[in-house]
Amino acid sequence: EPEVTQTPSHQVTQMGQEVILRCVPISNHLYFYWYRQILGQKVEFLVSFYNNEISEKSEIFDDQFSVERPDGSNFTLKIRSTKLEDSAMYFCASSDEGVAQFGSGTRLTVV
Amino acid sequence: EDQVTQSPEALRLQEGESSSLNCSYTVSGLRGLFWYRQDPGKGPEFLFTLYSAGEEKEKERLKATLTKKESFLHITAPKPEDSATYLCAVQARTNAGKSTFGDGTTLTVKP
């Protein structure tokens, strides 16, 4: 069964550094998403991406965040100048027009 | 603003002891309500989509139902392997596939 894959599974970074989280969505899906889950809290929407542009973003998705689909298969989330409070699980998801299927996540730890 | 409230926060059952999880929601025009299962350190795993009041879906020991204000996830004769956090999420017709999640119910099934 096709799945969404995310790399790396765990990333540790120094505060102030830039990180890029990578995702390979399911190949025939057209909609892509990033969500995050701070430890012990709910899954929160960050951004949705369709037709090579952002279709919706949350208040969390401020200027330090950006998304890109650099080629036909990858979908990336860049966090510039990471802060301690960016520590969380980051989930990529993709869908056709139905249910979003999630990857296993990248655990980001900012120290 | 879309809201999802799940109860109880945690549920401990003996193997074989049936019960129900609740998801109350408010959304401006429901496109779909989703149930996911999340194991520790993993991404949400899709279980069901419900689109309209009165709809029911079943899968093994799980059955999801939907009314205009809430959804129930009924677990019949649970087994220890059903232990996980169960997440409820809603999508509104007006947004681009963004899902709003509840906090989840953590189910523990003791043998």
C-alpha cells in the first residue's frame, strides 16, 4: 500500500539554525499538508499546498516557515532560525480529494 | 472557528469490555469527520470517514457513528492491541482540506 514517507525521523538542531524537513507524498495525490504535534498536545494544522502554491495556512505558519515542492516527488518544510518552542513532531500528509494520509513524522528537537 | 472536543481524555478497559469514545464538534458546514488511530511516536493512521448524520462505518471491532453534533467510536470486545490514542478530526466545506483535530482519547486495554 502506498505511504507518505518522511525524513529524517529525528532531527536535533541548535536554536537559531535552519532545518529542512522532507516528505515524499503518495504519488497520485494533489494536496499536501504539514501538521505539528507538540508533546502531549493536539495535532495542529500548519499549511496546505495545492497546484504549487499555499492554499491555506494557520497562524502558527509565520514568516519563519516556508514550504516547497522542489521536484515532482518531494515536499519540504523549512524552518528558519529555529526556536525552542519549535520542538515537536512534524507530520506531512497528502490526499487526492479525500482523506489525508499521514507520514510517521519527524521529531524535531531544538536545543 | 471549527472545534473538536473528545471525551474521555483517557479510558482503561479490561479485555472484552465494550465502550464508546465521544467526539463533539462544531464546524461551519461539515465536509467530513475522520477517526484516526495514533500509536506512540507514530503518525495518525486513518480509520473512518463519515460525511452525513446517520452514517455508520465498521471495521473489525470498531464502529463509528455520526450525528449533527457528535460522533461516537464504539469498541466491541476490545483486545490489548487496540490500545492507542484515538483522534477525531473535522473538515469544513469552506477550507482547502485542512483538518481540525481533537485532543484524542487514550485507550488502554488490559489483558
